[in-house]
Amino acid sequence: MYTAFHPKEVWLDTDGNVIQAHGGGILYKDGVYYWYGENKGADNCTVEGKNLARVDVIGISCYSSTDLYNWKNEGVVLPASDDPDSDLYTGKVLERPKCIYNKRTGKYLLWAHVDTADYKFARAGVAIADSPTGPFTYLGSFRPNAGEMSRDMTVFVDDDDVAYLFHSSEDNATMYCSRMNADYTGFDGTYTRNFEGEYREAPCVMKRNGRYYMVTSYCTGWAPNVARVAVADSVMGPWTLLGNPCVSEGAELTYGGQSTHILKVEDMEDTYIFMADIWKAENLQDSRYMWLPIEWDEDQMQIPFVEEWRL
Ligand code: DGJ
């Protein structure tokens, strides 16, 4: 039993196996947190003609928890395919899964970055299920709204139940915000271009006191770089890109991590967790998690590094 978070350390599930849920996100539903992430449990290989480490796709894992420390493995809820024509082919890329619930349809939508091994396909894929633990049925992939690329991504559902995909586009140079349709299975044609030419990826979005905050990284493959926070009064922007929210030693490299999700903790006032990945390029399956508390200096986000902490 864990009773605290231990950023960067090996994190075991309730069966004693290493948690495989990288680039992940969390959905809260009916008293349970569901953590979806990349199962990177395969051995490293390299992309032909590219100096980029990868592992074959196994699929998207799901874990469940009621206390956020102890996680039960719910299995691979969207498995890879051995069909080379499938978006989910083992030899392709399936990253940064985020699951949202549609109150109107009662469906769970699992969005992820789907790509070819050379990252040129650059699309957002979606799968649907009746239960948070699946089974999920893959519906297909998009270049949302404008027909532009979609690589690193997150999804955000606003208080009015309208959902948005934030995605690195234009070869990662510009962060798009694309509004979804009412079913969250596609897009309604409305989008904004943000941070033009800034090369931000790994977006995660939250809302506090009516303002929106987005943390992103710069683009350096698996290597860590500096995080930046952006703020907006409206979810589609305009977004203002500000400085680094990290405040402890190692802040200029996000303490070795890269953002993936910001979790609002239920039933705890003003409590948010910054979730990041510690990528281990030389052995991706040993990549770790770094969950840190978010603190506020009035409306300025601050992310300190702490070796062990509790909610
Ligand atoms: C950075 C992205 O944030 C990751 O999700 C992954 O695509 C790596 N690049 C691959 O180098």
C-alpha cells in the first residue's frame, strides 16, 4: 500500500507490476479515477533512418484507483493491431491517450495521437466505449477542422460540457485548439491557432477561478526541456504564453520530466496535480512518472519539486 507520491521512483500496481501508463491522463467517474496511458512494456528499437528511440505499440492501458496512490490494472483497453494498414499497428505510434465522458450520450471517448513511425501521419484517433474500462472500439483518425497536423495532444471538457482538442500542429510549430462536436467523436469546424512558431508540445489544460491554464514543453524528442505556462480568459484563447511554472532546483529542465496532464482532485478545494513523464530514451519501458503538487501565488501557477508528498 502506498500512502504518498514518490515522483520519479518505480511505481507498482496493486499486483506488484510496474505501471505502464505513459503520456497519460486521468478521468474521474462515480468515485473512481481511471488512468489511461501508453503501455511501453516492449523492448527498445530504432526507427529506420531516424535517430529516435521507440518501442512497438502494445496499446493503451487503464488503471483504476480511489485514492490516487494505489492503482489496479484494468488491462489494455485499446490494444495494438497486427494489421499494417491499421492506425493501431504495432509498428506505428500510439501516444498521449486522454479519455473523456460524454454526459449526453453516456459514452467514453478515448482520444490519442496516432502516427506512423516517422511521425508524418500526424493525426488524432478516437475510440468509443460504454464503460471506462472498455472494451473500446476504434472509430478512426482525423486532422481536425483545418486539415492540419495533430501530434502531441490533450482533451479538455469545459463546465458547459463542450470539449476541445489541443494539438501540436504545423509540424509542431503552432498549438491548435479545435472544438469538438456534441458527441466528442469529431469536430465542428471551429479552431484557433496559438503560440505560432513557438514549438510547444505535451499540452495539458486546467481551469481555475474562471481562467484557463495550459502547461506545455518545448520540442526536444524524449529529452527534457523547459516548461511554460499559458493563460487565457476563454478556452479558445487568445492564450498568453508566460514563463516557467517550475520553481525548484532543476526547473529549467522541468526536473527531467515532460508534462502530460493536470488532474483536479475531487472533493479537495483548489487541489491540482501536475502529471509528467520521465522518459528513459535508452530503455523506454523504464520511463517513470513525476506527479507534483500545484501551488498558487494568487493566480500564478507554481510547481515545486518534492521527493515525497501526500494530498
Ligand atoms: C515528444 C513527445 O512529447 C512524446 O509524446 C513523443 O512523441 C516524443 N517526442 C518522441 O520523440
